[in-house]
Amino acid sequence: MVRLRFAPSPTGHLHIGAARTAIYNWLFARHYGGSFILRIEDTDFERSSEEMTEGILAGLKWLGLDWDEKPVFQSQRIKLYQEKAAELVKKGAAYYCSEGSSQAVRFKVPNKDVFYKDLIHGPITVKSKNIEDFVLLRSNGLPTYHLSVVVDDIDLGITHIIRGDDHISNTPKQILLYRALGVSPPEFAHQSLIFGPDKKKLSKRHGVTSVLQFREMGILPLALFNYLAQMSWDPGEERIYSRGEIIEKFYLDKRSQGSPVFDISKLEWINGRLISDKSAEELFPLVKAVLQEKGLWQHDLDIEKRPWFLQLIGLLKERSRKIEDFSDRALPFISDNFPYESKAVKKHLKDERLGELLARLSDDFIGLESFKALPLEKALRSRAEKEGIKPALLIHAARVLVLGTGVSPGIFDVLEIMGKEKTLERLAAFNSVSKSSKQ
Ligand code: GLU
């Protein structure tokens, strides 16, 4: 049975490169019905923190990854590494050497080339003369990465290791360690790193790279999961899949050798598709969380009291690419303190006749029995006809006055949700709004 692991060092946030590694190992384990183990590589006591560990676990859970067995912490296994180092010395595979006043343990690299078959790169040979004797145990008694990683992967019975190309130069050393410990090495698969649009390794310079930051932006977990999973694996048809579908179709793809470029607009496009597939009820708690974060949430928006808020989510979701987008776009509906786009004001409120036209339109609206999209549309169109003007003149003006913007979902739906009182109040503000743009 296959056993895979994800082994983050808790010295930073869960970066999307690491998240992709976690996803691939998880998919491989789940596809073949094996186990997925989490190991926290926290032997760098100074740079590791519990807070980072918690953030990494939260990020993995949010992405929908789960793990079997209790997570393993390397900091609790130092003794085991020391024992293994001593065992290697005893076997003659390693030796003590002085490091200042104390002793470190170094691995004795055998005079034989290392050959292995990478599941992605194919056969790889490394000359032994290019590998120098490397440290296993530092003089302070702490293991180096090579020692702890191999001891643990043996102990945990790991069968396959999928990781980034940044580790490819470590692999020959680790294979030698396996052999010295009398264990045959697992299969290795090294994937190309993720690059930024400038073809440099993706880093903070390129913008958001931490999984939890994507969560804060209102990226849905399944969107990021799909994006990262399809970054180096081709399911045949490019579309959005459920996690179950991806597990079923997954295989280790040779495309993992190509350098994928992180494209935020593609991620947002996937996210927008997933948002529009969700019902307003499903989106409600997410939108609420974003509004709360921005200090815009009001108690009376709760569903029972304001069914219109659900209607609003239903209206806005079609063009929202992130949950964050809802907050800007919902603002005019929940507050009077919203901005007017000056370009839209200049363009759509410049006609001198609008003051009177809007006053008469408002009278028509007041007379309506129900303030619903259909009667509103009828009233506006017949007003335009009576006045001998194009309905668009009134539609654009109403949009700018009510929302402050030049584009929006269907204006009659907007007015219905805005309600009679607010609509009339904002149409009546024509003089002051159009004047403000002339100053
Ligand atoms: N802690 C290592 C890292 O975060 C794990 C490397 C490995 O997968 O062997 O890069």
C-alpha cells in the first residue's frame, strides 16, 4: 500500500508551492487508496514556531486535505536521529569529525555513482565524486535535514515522495543514506517549481502567495485546489472538477517537468465560476465574513430580517470573481456612504434635462402599486416614450445616482432590491451629485 507524506518546515506561511506539493502527495495517496501522513520538520528551533504550524494545518484543512494518523513532529524525535547517526558510525558508513571543539557526524560517501529513476524526470545518474561527505549530526546534537528526513521516511514506511525540483540535488545523498541503513529507497518524483509571470521563482514579490491570504481575499478552497491540481497535471478536459473527480482521474503527469506560471487571473476566473454556481444561501456566510472583516456588517442584514440581502447576493454573484468583490458592490445597498465614480457622473448626468425628467420618473415610481423590477421597467420605458427620449438616458442616470457606478447588474433588479425609499432619495440627489462633478 502506498504511503505519502507532506513535510513542511514551520518557518513560514503555507506557500502555494508547498500547497501544490501537499495536494499532489495527497492525491496520489487517495487515488491509490493509501495513506497521507503529515510531518512537521521543526528541528530548526529558532525559526520554527507553533503559530506557523497552526497556520499550515489550517491552510491544509481549508484546502480540503485530510491526513491519516497523528502528525509527526521531528522536534520530538531527536533521540532517534542521534541513535541512527551512531548506528551509521558503528557500521563504518559515517565518522566523527571535529567541528570547533566538539564532534559532528559526517556521512562517508561511497565511491560509486548514484543511479535512480525519477518518476517525472526519468533516469538520473550522479557521480560520486560530485557528492562530498555531508554532515548528518551537528556538533550540538541536532540532525541535519538529510538525516532526519531519511530516518523518518523509513520509520513511517513512506513509499513515494513527490516534491519540488529544489530538492533534486538532495536526493542522491538521501538515497545513499537509505542504502547505508539497509533499506531500499522510495520512489522519487520532482516537480518543477512554480514561476511568476517574469519566469522567476514565485515569491512574495509577485503578490499574494500564502494560502491563508487567498482565503482572506475570498478565493474558494475548491478554486485554489483545482488551479493547483491542474497546474502540473492534465485531466484531459480543462474544467472545474470536484475533489472526488480529481482523485479518481489523478496520475503523476510528465507535464510536471514544465515550468508552470502562476496566473492569478486564471485562478480568479475559476473562482468566479464556482461563485456563480453557488446559491445565495451558500454564499451568505462567506459574504457576511468579508463584510464583518471590513466593519460593514450590520445586524439587521441577517437573513430572517432581510430577505432582500439574499436577493442581492444572487444578483451580485454573477460578476463577482472573489468574495471580496461582494463588499464593494454591496456597499451602496447597505450604506449611504458610497463613492460616485466621477467618470460615470460626468458621462451620464450631464444632460441638463435630467433634473426634470428624473422628478417625473420619481412621480411615476411613487404611483406604482408594487416596487418590483417589471413594473419599474414598464414605468421607465413609458416615461421615456412620453418624453421622446431614449430609455437609456434614464437608465444610466438612475444607475449612477443609485449605485455611484457606470456598470451594474440589471438596473430594475437593482432598484427593486434597493427599495422605494432609497431609490427615490437617491434619484432626488441629482442636483447635488451632478453639481459636485462640475466643480
Ligand atoms: N521540510 C522540507 C521542506 O519543506 C521537506 C523536504 C522533503 O519533502 O523532503 O522543503
